[in-house]
Amino acid sequence: MNLIKSELQIALKNAFAQNKLKYLANFDELTGVMNRRRFNKELSFQIEKAKQERRTFCLVMIDLDNFKKINDTYGHNFGDKVLRFFSHLLESSIDKSDIVARLSGDEFAILFLNCSMDEAKKKMARINEIVSCKKVDEVAISFSYGICEVEGCNSITCTEALILADVDMYNNKKLKKLKGSLNDKRII
């Protein structure tokens, strides 16, 4: 009986270890959302599916504003808290069929499935509104984003979609900084 018990314990430990490895291979340990590796597979799959079904979806790239300053001012533990908080806000603000991922550092992505550019812009405006009303221990957070619409009738690749959304995000980030500096000059 003891031998059977020992073998069963080993088998259960192995099963738990296998499940944990599968989880870590697909999800970000800090935030619990999909990781870059799994997200890239999902994006490729959705592009192929969109081509077959002739449907449209949107890829959104997101970057937290001034995240380095948050880490430098409040420390990395607080930065981790911000990342967990932000990913939770994203997940709770999207439809169940949509997908959130943490790509690296303070960069996130969303796939709005069966969604046009106009719908994605409305969804992101709503998410921006939600985030702007929240604080992490009295620290306000904000983000910039870029959208790439993927239509089933075009031949865009995963890499091209990521680049287009990323370029749009950085253009929006630069525009936001420019508007901020113009507002600062008006005050002086």
C-alpha cells in the first residue's frame, strides 16, 4: 500500500508540474494574461481564420505612459503592482471573446475579434475613460495605443499587423507628448 501511495504521489506531483509548465509557456506569470509567445500564435491563427471567413478584427498595441518614471520613483514592486492592476482593468473591460496579452515590460496587446476600426476606437476610448478614473495607491496611470484593422480580404501577415499597430501607437504617444508640451507653454 505504501508503494502504491508513493507512486500515486509522484504521479500527482508530475501532473501538477506538467500543468504549471503548460501555463507558464502560455501565460505571463506576473499578470496572468497571455504571453507574447502564445499571443503571436493566436494572432497568426486569427489572421488565417479572418481570411477563410472573410471577417475583420482589430489588433491594438498598448504602452503605459511614463512607466520607467513610475519604476524609478516608486520602485519595481510598485511597478509590478501597476502592471497587474492595468492588466486586470484591460481584461475586465473587454468581451469574453477578445484577447489580452502582455508582450513585454509595459507593452500589452488586445485582439478585438469581429470588430471594425470604428468599434475598436470606441472600445479603446471607453477603456481609456475607465483607466483615467482609477489610481494605484494615489498614482494615476495612462497609456497610449495604436490600432491595426485586419480584414480577411487582404494578405497582411502577423509581423506586418504588429508593426502597423506599433507605429500607430508611437505616433499617438508622440502626439500626446506634443499636446502636453503645448499645454505647458500656454500656462507659462
